[in-house]
Amino acid sequence: MRGNICKNDLPKECCGLFGIYNNFDAAWLTYLGLYSLQHRGEEACGIVASDGKGLSIYKGLGLVSDVFSGDEIKRLSGHLSIGHLRYSTTGSSILKNAQPLVVDYLRGSLAIAHNGNLVNSIELRRKLENSGSTFQTTSDSEIIVQLMARLRNPNVVKRLVYALRRVKGAYSLLLMTKNKVIGVRDPHGFRPLVLGKIGKSFCLASETCALDLIGAKLVREVEPGEVVIIDRKGIKSIRAFPRQKKHAYCIFEHVYFSRPDSIVFGETVYSVRKKLGAQLAREHPVDADLVIPVPDSGTSAAIGFSQESGIPIEMAIIRNHYVGRTFIQPSQAIRDLGVRVKFNIVRDMIKGKRVVIVDDSIVRGTTSKKRIKEFRALGAKEVHFRISCPPHKFPCYYGIDFPNYKELIAVRLSHERMKKYLNVDSLGYLSLKGMLQSVSYDECNYCTACWVGKYPIKGRDRVRKSALEKKCCGV
């Protein structure tokens, strides 16, 4: 296996999933699906395929285009396949933690790919190890596999449901045996998962942009708490949990993660971001000459801000698309390097102008500070900063990599001190109410824990990325 070590830093296992059944180009289509989902994780990737007799796997550290060549994909023969893009949150950034994970049971092999984060992983792992289980990785995803092995039942779906009823947290999963592809979404629906169809083939993906790339049609979302089984008999759906009265869709999927052309939680991301920007303009009006988006996730919000405010928009920040997303880098040193090489500012647009910079969020603040400093150095007359979500004040335990209060600038600094730290003339965040008014579902169906501290699932573990390393498990 080969591949370049990649740069990543934000979301706790905000990963990408793609799977397909009944297509003899399964591995190639999975490659394309992962390619379209690259924004969800740049640290590692992998593909598993089956010809109905056994599983073959290839994975590596780095981008999809770096890890896979035509020769590797040709060796992944078969008519069913699943793939995974990793941004790590639980488990260190090493090859053995790359997914899909493949394990061998007495009754055959099983592959699993996971997007999300479990909040009772430490407790479960300790119990499993104390009862004799041996773990090969430090990823919380392996806990699900180990729990499945505990049930002595030949039916893989029954073993899966047994495991799911013992884990807590956020997860969208793809599993594969030699002749089945299975998709699962947790009962709260934190992470997206959609079902598509191309010809006589069915596919599952984290976002609809992956379906678009391969020419598949969206059938529907996988429902929260649903298990979808795809095999030679067709599609079967079962409910692993009772229906929830309210869900906990991660609204940050709309704010930052998902591609603007994807349909997530029933809405096109681009449209939601435009509404966020328009509401931001209503809440924080300003006299200025230009609206300038921070590419790429701030662009749609900036368009909405410009249209609502009447201030013209200019793409004065040019992004180098060959550099990984600064917000998902594994260390501060790499983040700092990414800030310098990722963006450049069009000088002639800035000098003597009053500018409104629109971005999707401020988490640590270091990137924003450096960017604003450059605007000042290029002669901006005024710099106003507008953010299309509320200030992050609480850790996330469900799949976003800000699990530490110390990393959140809105916790460390008051509004006025943050304004001074960033060196801006004004600073405006979108209100929680304004954000929730910009999406279709009512607020009871969205997780807002990172803004208000109200957690949909109570877990005993406060999971850190290294939580399942040996030294953290007390073994």
C-alpha cells in the first residue's frame, strides 16, 4: 500500500462513505464516489471489493488520487464494493487505522467503514478487552466489529443490530460481506447517508454529489435508525431502533462540511448557505464597498450576504485547490503552513476599500487572524468580519474535531477581545435563531451542542483522538 501522508485537522471522523452493489465496475465507481467526497477527509482512504467468493482490499495514507492508480483498482475485482475517506478523531493517523477495516470471522470476512464518533467507546473497549477481545486498531469503529463477534448467530444483520444497540454516538456505517452491502444510520441521524440507483445497481453515499458524479439517481435518504441490506434479492430495510420523536442532524454539515451541490437532510447545501448569508446581512448590516468570501465554504453565504445587503461581491481571495483544507489538518504546524500557501489575495481589489469578509466559522482563530493581517497589509481601509454560524463554545463528541475547550477562541475571548485579537473594525456572528430559521426542519431535529452545550446523547466518555490508545485505556 502506498500514498502520501495527508494534512488534516477539523472534524472528528467527519469521513466519507461510498458503496455499490451489482456492478462489475464496482471498484472504479467507488473510486469516483470517493473522489467526489474528498472534502470529507484527506488523511487516508481505502476500497474493499468482492467477487462473491472473498474480499480484496487496498488502502493508504493520502488523497484518493495519490493512493489509487489504475493497476490497484483493476486488482479489486468484483460486483460489490465499499470505500472510505478518513479524517481521524478517534485513533491516531496511521495506516492500520485507515478504513475500511476488514476482519475474518469463522463464517467469513466482513468489512466496515464508519463516519461518526462513539461516545461510550472507552467503556466498551475496556469491557471487551477484559473479556478476552484483542484489538488490531485504536479506532472506535473496531468496537462495533468486536461486539458483532460476541453474538453466536450466523445472520450478519442480527449480529449488527446486537452491536448497534450497545453503542452510543453518531454513526453512518457501510458494511460488506462477500455477497452483501449494508448501510446504517444512527437513530438520531447525526451524519448523512443516501441511497442511489444507477441502472440495476444500488449505491450508498455520504452525499448526493457522489451519486451525481457516477450518473446515479437519488432514491432517498437512509432514515435515522434504519438498516438497509442490498444483496441478490434486492433491497431490504429494517428498523434497528424505535423511531425517535426528534432527531439530531448535524447542522454543521450545512455550514461547513458538505459540498454546496449536495442535498443534505433534504435541502441543497448551496441554498441553505445563501439563506445563512442573507440572514447574517439582516442581523449585522454594515456600510462597505465589497463583500469578499473565504473560499470555498464561505462563498455561498457571501453571495446571500451580498444579495441581501446590496454590497457587490468580489472573489478577492484566490484559493490554491492543490492544498488540503486548512481546517482539517492534524497539527498546528501544518495548519500554519497551509494558511500561507492555500490562499492569495488580489491586491488591486483591496487597497483603500471597506471590505466585509464572510466566512463559515471561527474555531481556533489563528487562520482568520493571519488572513485579516494580510488584508491590512495590502491597504484595506476597513475590515469587517461576518460569520455564518454562532460562536463555537462547547466541544463536539459526535464527529467534529474540536473536543477541547482550550482550542475554542470564543471560550477564551469575549466578543470585544476577539475583535481586538483579530484586528477587525466589526465582528458579527449569525445568531442561533437566525441559523435555525435558515433550514427546513424545526430546531428540535438539529444538533446544536457545539453552540449551546445541550448534548442529544449523554456519554460517560469525553472522547479525545487518542482516547483508545493503550495508555488511555488503562491496559
